Amino acid sequence: MVASEAGYPPSEVLKPVKRRCTQLWIGKERIQCLQTHGLEDVAIGCLKAAQLAYGLFSADVTHVVNASGQNYPRHPSISYLDLPVEDSEEADISQHFDACSAFIDAARAEKVAGGIVLVHCQAGRSRSATLVAAWLIGQGWSCDDALAAVRLARPIAEPNSGFLQQLQVYRPISSSGLGSSCVPAQVVAVVAATQQVPATAWFVLDLTASTPLAAVVPELHEQWSWEGDESILPLKWACAVEECCGWTEALSGPLPEIWEDPSFDREGIFFLTYRSAVLGTAVSLSAGPGGCHGVVRFWGVAPGERRKGLGRCLLRLALARHRQLGKTRVYVPAGVNGSAEAAELLSQEGFQPSPTGPEDEDLGLCPRAEVLREMDLSQNRRLSDGTLARFLTTSLLGRSEIAPCIGPLKVLRLSNCSELGEHALEALSRIFSQSRAFEVLEEIDLSGVVVPSRSWQPLVQGLGSSSTLRHLGLAGTGCGSHSQRDCTSVASLLVGLRSLEVLDISGNHFSFLGCQAVSKNLGFATSALQELDLSHNTGFPARHQQMEESADADDHKHMEGKKPRFNPIMFVLEGLCSARLRRVTLASCQLSYGEDVILEDALQTSGITQLNVEDNPHGEQGLRCLVRILARGRKDRRVAAGFEDLRLGEIRRSGENLGCVSYSYADPTAAYSLKLDHPQHRSVLRLLLKRAEEVCGGGGKEFGCFQEETLDGKPASVQALCQKQRNSGGDTWLVPTSGTLNLTFKLALACNPKDGVDAAIRSHSRRMRIPVSLKSFSRLWQVYTSLPSRTSQELFLRAVSWDLSFKLPQVKILAGHSRELYAEAVTRLLGAIE
């Protein structure tokens, strides 16, 4: 009979079905369904997909045909049919055609809506394809049409030549088409046994009313008894249970260490071996009131060794031990070994099904189960807000069966759960303050989760209640996109979380209020804070727009009438001078000359050792500020000198620096008009004070370099306006934050008339440049060699030639790095040689 005779038009035989999905992903593997109308519930797959039992269950797989010859963990709600056959041309696979077809027909006849029958072998290529093709032939298809339909569903399907010959000569028992009801009796029994015995049920035997049966060890096999070194037992038993019972930690949890229990019966553990290889195992345990009942657990036989009497022998050995100990009843789990043969064997031995049995707690198995400490739900883009809220509430507040397995969490990762929303965040905020599951929380990552504006306040309050949180990831959460109050709330965590070490707030919208809050709180942050990431944040508005053109109403109201024309990240840079940070990332923050001047000022007294300022338009002038820090190190020796790592990446040329004051280290003599409400102007004033200290020394002599000072048009004195503050982060200058300060700065030429003109000129030249020490040169060399392009290296050479002085060997090293830049390096650095 051909397909058209079975009710299918020839044109419909290989016509793909229009359904949502013809292939389903099980973990990293996929199973592929037939693409013919009416047959989409039959799929072909590989062993790796079948081993993910709960993945199959989630994909609505209800029945599985296993042609791989391998044993693996079984889901209690899925029915299995094992058809051991080798993938070789000599193997007789046709003996399983009728049984497999009957199993598939029975499954499709009783399956729930949407259920799928999976047929698999090792790779889903030969054996499984042959079995599905044989089933299609049984439905009335021709051999060629059946193979074409299988290959259309799974392109890699290719039965071997021996299987193809068996398909061509195959004549099914009944070819009545889709309505075929011819199912062999033995297959019906297998399906019925699998369906009628749930995994939670038990089999029970009354020892007082049963006759003892002798345990006969099969020929060539031997019973291994425990003797010798006790360290061998745990490893041998663990390997036996994994091989014979299909135990995996992922699905069944950690293997109980039953031998450590004081009541463990060393004579109640049994192994059957063949040439030292364990082929079967069983364990006798006590249960019930006073231990009056017995249980046979971890009873299983290795795949390929069943039907040889090994399981019967092990069961009788365990029963004999229970009789010796005077037990009255013996229980065996119904789902043992995941096979229907076990249920059949138990029935033959006189066991009766029982809806109840001893609990694991009675056997001493549960107390040693490990407790979950880390929960990683990241990248679950289909995890809905409501589902996640219910899961967090039930599991972490102790309202579900899995709650006892969740101990106090140390790590919770929810990054890139794009559907996570208000309900899940509300549940999370409530759990932070109520549940003991977070009393030792050390890391939480919400990166990539867009947090609604109204959820920030309760979330921050919940996070602030933690006394152990060390790592907080809030990158790309949309903070500040609606209101800068959200940013100020997040900034308060710098002070509220006393153990916080790493804070990632990159990719957000910190503007004037947010950056001011971060700057203020950095000065009060604890010494535990080590790393701050502000990458891809703020930046100067396009075309230097004024704040009244900004869309943020909070900033508009706060800055009304002030008309700021600077990048708000300047507030954060200024706050670094008093911070105790070690690592700061400011990539893609639109840092140019004005921001780099603030960095030069702040980093002289901060403890930062690693700075990432990649993808910023520093330009030559901004780069001069950074290389001076590299060459000079720290002003205060109580703080570690120099950087361990400075990352510049591609150096871009800067645009116009509106509103910024020019500052030259080599010759700062000039007239200045400083608007003290501007962070860069305040930094210039501090740099002038520090430069005067270097030349004139301290003790008030530095103020002699300042002349014609006026504040808002009135006579003033820099000495009266500025004072020095010494703290654990170094010594820095406190300057006014409002008003316009006009002054003239002039460095005095300190020389001794007795030394002559030549000595005075040499002394003045040395003061105009920073000498590069061996340690400083190693830092400069590391940065120079890491630059990715010739343009960046040229800018670097021009920057170092202005303010640094090198020794001749150092210039040779820099010039010899690149043949293309040899002439440029020599020309630029020739005048910088001491």
C-alpha cells in the first residue's frame, strides 16, 4: 500500500506542515518532528537530548523509544521503551519494527494534546531513522516515501545499508493505516506497566507470609563481598550506582554517603561482578518505627546485562539479609532503575503495589543533601515577570517544596532577564528584608534588566539592608532615564553598603544630580569599596547644549539659571581625589581635555592603581595630563605611587573645549579667570597651588606666586580662600565652590647669583619638565606599546615630548619600537633629552 491509498494525496506526502516549530531544543541539543500533516507528534533525536529528562518533560515529550542501548535518568511522567540494537549492517533491527510501531501507535492513541513521541539512538542518524521509517511503512507509506519524510524532518538521517535492505523487505503485521489497532500483547503490557506505576509508588512484600527463595548467582558471575580497605567502598559503590542505576547528581542530587551512618549495615550492600566489573548492585536499609521494616534501595543492573537473572539474584540477596535481621515488611521503589522489567520482576517475586512507603528521612538519606548557595538565572529572556516573581516568592520565602534545599544564598544572578519587571522586583525587594535566604548574600547581578522608575526606591532600600553584599551589578538597568532621583538612590548605596567592594553602574543615565550624588558619597564610602565602573554613562550633550534643553525635569529645576556647559561626569572625577578606590572604569564617557585636567588633579592624591579611559576623545592636550600622572606618580607617598594599569585604547582627537581653562605645566604663568562653580576651574586652581608648592616649597611660600586676586570683583587672597586638608587619601587643597576668582600666576625664578646664568637656566629647565625614572618609564612603555594604531602612537609621542625629560637610552627604546615612527620619535624627543 502506498501513501495515497492510506488517505494521503501524493502531493501531501512531503509537504511541510505549517506549525510553530518543527524542531525543539532540549538544552543544547534538538529533536526534529516529522513535517507531514497529522504526524507532527513523532520526533527523531539523539542520546544527549534524551538524557535531559526534565528538558524532555518541558518540551511535552510523553513517550520515548530508546534504541541507543544506553541507560540514563528517566522522568517519572514519561513512558520508555528500550530496544537494544547495535548500529551495524549485520544487526537485525527488523525484529523490533512491530514492537516499536505498536508502542508509537499506543502512545498516539492515548497521549494528551501536544504530547510528542521521541525515537532516538546514539546520534539520531541510523537506528532511530530506521524505526520511524518502519512505523511509517506500517501506516501505509512506501519505503521511499517513508525515508524521504524522515530525511525531510532530520536531514542527517541515513540508515546503513543493512537497515535499508530490512526496510525494503519489511511487511508489517497490519497495514490498516492510521487507525491501526494491532498492538502486540507484550508491548501493551510494557506500556501499561510503565503508565500504571508512578515513580512515587512502592512495592511491598510481607516477609512473614512469603516463602524464602534462594539467590542463584548466574554462571560466570560472582558475588563481591565487602572486605579489606574501607576507603575502596565509597568509590566502588558510587561508580556502581552511577552505572547500574543511572544516578546523576544533576537530576537526583548528591549521592548519599550511607556508609557514614552509624546504623549502616555493611553486610547489606551487594555487588555482582564479572571479571572485576560491577554489573549490578543493591542495598538493604532499615526503616519504619524502631527499624522494623526493610527497604531495598539503589537496586539496578547495568544496561545490556538485564534478562540474565542478575536483578532477581540481587533482590533475593537483599531479602535474605532482611530476614536475618527480623524485618516484617520490605519496600522497593516502583521507579527503580527506570525500567518496566523491574516492575515485572517484583510482581513475579510476590511484591504488591503500595501507594505509600517509608520517607527518605527515615532512611537517613536527606540530611546529607547539599544546600543551594548560588542561583544563576541569567540570560533567561523568556522568563516572564510574573513567573519569576512567583518563583522567587515561593522558593526564597520558604513557601515551596524546594525551599528547604535553598540555603542562605551567596550569589544571585539575574542579568539579561529582559522580561523581569515590576512584580519580580517588588518580590525581590521584599525578600531582601524578610528572608534569611539573603543573610550572607555577597553578589547580586541585575545587569541588563530595565528597572521601572517606581521600583528603584524599594529595591535600593532592600539592597541597603544587606551587611554582606560585596559585588553589585546594575549595568544597563535604565537608571536615570526617567528621573535623577533614581541615580541619587543608587549613589546612596556607596555609603549604605558597608561591605561593598565592586559597583557596576555602567550604561545608565547619570546626569548632574546623579553624578553629584556619586561624587559626594565617594568621599564617605568605606575602605571596602575597591572598584567602580561608570562606563558608557552621561557624556557631554551634543553641540554643548545647555541644561534647559535637557529632557530631565529634575536637572532642569536644579540647574535653572546656572546654564552649565560641562560634562556632568566632571563631578565624579573631582570626587575621586578623596575616594579609596583602586580600580575605576570610565570608558566611553566623553572624556576630553577638561575632564583629563580634573583627573590629573584628583589622581595625585587618590589611591587608584588601575584606570580604564578607553574610547574617549582625549586629544593631545588631554593626553599630556595623563602622561604627567604616569611619569610623576603620587604627590603623597602614603598612597601607592603610579598605576599598575592604564588603558587608553584608540586615542581620538578632542573637539572644542568650551568653558574650560587652559593649563600648562611647563609654563603656567598667565592671567586666570576661574568660575569656581565649574569643576575644571576648581581643579586648575588646585593644580596651580600644587605647582607653586613644587617650585617654592610649602609653609606659605607658594602663595607668593599669586597676584592681583579678586573674588567677584572684590579684593581677595588665595591664602585666605584656600586651605590644605590632610586625610588618609593624601593631602589636597580645599577651594571655594562659588564665585569668580581672577588672578595672575607667576612662577618665581629661584636661582643663586653666585651660580651664574648657565646654572640658573639649567635649574629652570629642570623645573619645567618632569624627569622620567626607571619605574615611570616602564609604565609609559607599557601604555605606548598597547596603543592599537599608528595615529595613537604619534599623539602619544607628541604628548610626552612637551612636559617630560628622558635619558638617552629611554629615547632609543621608544624610537626603536616602530620603524615607521623612528624619525617621528627622534624628532619629537630630541629636545626632551636631559
